[in-house]
Amino acid sequence: MSKGVLVDLTKCVGCGSCTVACKLYNDTKWDEKQPTVGPNVKLSDKNWTVVKFHEVKDKEGRPVWRFVKQQCFHCKEPACASACFAKAFQKTKEGPVIYYPHLCVGCRYCMVACPFNVPKYEWEKPFPLVTKCMMCSNKVAKGEAPACVSVCPAGVFKYGDREELLKEAKAIIAKDPKYVKHIFGEQEVGGTEWIYISDIPFEQLGFKTNVTKRPLPSYTAAYMHATPYVGIAWGVVLTGLYHYTKRRNQIAKENNKNIKA
């Protein structure tokens, strides 16, 4: 059974402890121009997780604040891994989707494929790589919770077997009417390891709720299997064009010599 994280958005106070833990554990740099907490924060090559502030209205129409931690959702069938022909993205049996920089060729297909716009590119570096949250895969492999989960003072997160967390989430929603009848991540794009419950509709909190429930790799599997053959065929075509052009140039040179003679 894969591991997952249940996030209860009604408990988050926006302290940002999770973003600090992420920075410290992964040794990513701080950037004053790119804060990790606030109303305008975004994921970046330096910020693998952020907490975004949302001013919304509750069921009674009263203005309230909600705070949403954003990071890679770690899809059960990740589109990034399916799109990466270099195998730089791989899904582990424990759940995390890991990026292996030494395999990356810089094509950035992963960035195009991700339905949640998570992978980021190090545009400012001379030798850029792709970056994203990897769910502290070393800790998860040892049975430990990700760094962000372990430091939360408000009990927003619960780490465990994904299926058990789903059962718990459904029980919470059934018992307490304040929650919306939706577990984000249960079915979106085939399911994600990070799942969320909330008292505010997810679309009001910036979640992409219009994504398919079907795993994205299922749309492209047939095409991806053909990729090596397309590459070989294209190589043959380019080689043929090279020799054809080279031969034409040789003939042209010979004709010019004959004319001058």
C-alpha cells in the first residue's frame, strides 16, 4: 500500500512551519522576491512548497481566511513520469514521485504534462534542472513522515497508508456537516497521494477541480510506446536528407568546375 498525506484545510493557521521544514530538509535557497507564505505565493524552482492565503466566504456568507499548502500532489499514475522518455521521473512503491537529475535531458515535457503545473525549471542557472517536491522520499522509504508533515503545530496533516486515510477522510466528512462532500485527490487524474478535505469548495481555494478522473498516462500510453520507433524513423530521414544534400553540393561543385574549364 502506498503512503499518503491527509490534509485538513479547516485546521491550517498559515504559520508556514511546513515551508521552513521543506527548505531545511531539502537545502533549497531562500529568495526574498519569492516568499513561501502569503496571498500571492507560487511554487518555484526554490520553493517546493508554499502556503497560499485565501479570503473567502463560509456557508453563512461570512468572510473567512483559509490557508492552502501547495506542493506536488504525487499522482498515483503521474503524467510527468509517463511523458519523460529519459526516466528522470519515477514513481516509487511507497508513493513519492522522484526526480533524478542525472537522467534529465532538459526537454521539459514533464512541465507540459503535469495537470497541476508543479515541476519548475531553473531558468537562472547556466546548467538548469527541473525541481519539485519529492515528498521527502528518503524519509518515506524508512517509514517516516515527510519533513513538512512532522513539524505542523496545528495537526493539519496526517501521514499513513493512503487507503486508510481515505476511509478516515470519508468518516470525518460524514460525521461533520461543515465539510464539503468532496475529497480532493481521491479521484482527480486517477488519484493522488496527497488528499484534502475542506469546509470551503475547492475551486474557491485555487484547486483545479475540472481535471479528468482518468489517469493521464492512459491517454498517451499508445503514443509513448511508439516514441522510440518515431525517433529511429526520424533519424533515418535526417540521415537520408544529409547524404542527399551532400551529394547535391558535390554535383554542383563539379558542374561549376566544368563550366569554368
